[in-house]
Amino acid sequence: VKTIGVLTSGGDAPGMNAAIRAVVRTAIANGVRVMGIKRGYAGLLEEDIEEMDTLSVSNIIQLGGTILYTARCKEFREKEYQEKAAEICRKHGIDGIVVIGGDGSFQGASKLAALGINTVGVPGTIDLDIACTEYTIGFDTAINTAMEAMDKLRDTSESHERCSIVEVMGRTAGHIALWTGIASGAEYILTTEEYDGNIQKIIEKIQQRHKIGKKNHVIVNAEGVGNSFEMAKMIEEATGVETRATVLGHIQRGGNPTCKDRVYASAMGAKAVELLCDGKTNRVVGYTNGEFVDYDIQAALDMEKGLDPYLFHITKKLTTY
Ligand code: F6P
């Protein structure tokens, strides 16, 4: 490849800038030009493309967000727009693209690969819901942000002898809930994968524990399980324990990336460029069994992933689930 494009797509994630920086610097070190594509596939379709150099990625490794901006582009699911995008790539001399994003973004990358543009996906999402990898860019920062918020919520929940429901992101995946629930010593961790929707069971547990002197209760609720405010109301009405719901929301997507996110994102960005320079296409970078590896995008998209079974197993003893 002579010229590669780099874009970020879907929800942003802390560490994306570190990945962009690694893509740009590795490409230039290999004698390859780099074009920054703004706002994901939407920007590609609008030809919002600019050449990048080593200076354009100076002082960004520590920043959350993405200097390339990001977007969710529905149009890109249609063949007409995929063909237009491939044409635009050819027009700009872009023969390879690094796509930093989640599963949806990889679908798009795979379509571009089929149209002759070399593509490599880099997993960037706070949700950790990409099956081919044990690590996704942004997850580590997001869980640390959520954990710190939960520590604070526990303080006030304890002073007031309340129950606190904390809703974390993850769309349909419960990884953020599981990790932050364990890390913050939550009494209950509700995930989309494992929670059976029986709030009565939780109410009974709170009542039992209240009787033996437990004064406050922290429930971590994964987004997608149910409305935390309604659940809080039901718990308060049934138990008499004052209950507050807090939705952590988009603060989980921002902030300076942790050391792990900066380092792993750098490695993944560099690996993506190395793959393109080796003539590989339609690949996705992953981190498995202690190594940075790569898979065929379609094979990666066909893989399935649940919650870490051992982490889930220990929650049965560490929480009152
Ligand atoms: O995929 C990342 C994520 O933050 C999910 O956890 C969440 O469901 C979704 O994006 C929110 O999307 P938006 O920022 O478009 O509201």
C-alpha cells in the first residue's frame, strides 16, 4: 500500500487518539502516506479527508475522544454508498483503510474490502463486546471512571442508609456492569446476559439483609436490563428503603485514557498498519491469550462472546446475587 486512510466510527472510546497516533506514525515510518478521514464513513462519503503527518498527532495520546470525530452512518449499510465510498478512496489514492470502531464499523470495512480497498479493523468500544478479542480500546478507562463514580455513590448511599442503583453503559452487553460491580463491591450485579428480570428476588434479598443490619445496598444495573428509575421506585415501595437511581451515561465514554488503553491502543494501531504493509486485507486486530493477533473480519464477526464465566462465577459468592 502507498496511501492509507484512518477513521474512527461508532461510539467514541478513550484511547482512540492513541490508536490514530500509532497508525499515523507507523505508516510514515514505513514510507506510507496517511489520510485522516473525519466523522467515520459519513465523512468518507462527504470526502472530508485531510493528509496527516507526524505533527498532526502530537500531544494527543493522553486525550479522550477522537481528533478525527466519529459518527454512526446508517447509509453505509447500503451497497450504493459502499460503492461510492470505494470510488472516493480510489479518487484520493487511498488503497488501504484502518477502521477503528466496533462490530458495525467492521461490517462496513468488510464491504469496502470486497470492493477492492484493503481494510483492517481495530476494536474500539467501551463495551468490550467484540468477540474476537479480550481487549477493546476504551473499556479500561470506562470501567475505572464507573468504578470511581460508584465509590462516591456508596459514600452517600451509606450515610443515608439508602439503596443505590447505578446504571452503566454496554448496550446489550454486561461486561462493564460485571467488572465495575466486582470492583466496587456491589451487592447486586444485573447484566443482560444473566439477570432473569425477577426484581422480587432482589427485593427479598434487600429485606433479608436489612433485617440483619445491612444499612446500604449498591446495585449495578447494565444498560439494557431495564429502567433504573422504575426499578428504584419498585424497590423503595416494597422495602421501605429509600432508593436512588443514577445513570452514569456518557461520562463513561470520556476522559483521559488509562495507561493500559494508551499502550494497547498504540499496539493495535501499529499492528493494523503492519498488516496493511504486509498486503493483508479484510482483517481485524485482536488481543488473545497475551498476544496481539489478527482474524478475518467475517470470521471475527461470526464469533460469539459471553461474560467471562469465571468472573461471573465468583460474583455468586462476592455479591448477594
Ligand atoms: O457502544 C458504546 C455505547 O456507549 C453503548 O454503551 C451505548 O449503548 C451507546 O454507545 C450509546 O450511544 P450514543 O452515544 O449514540 O447515545
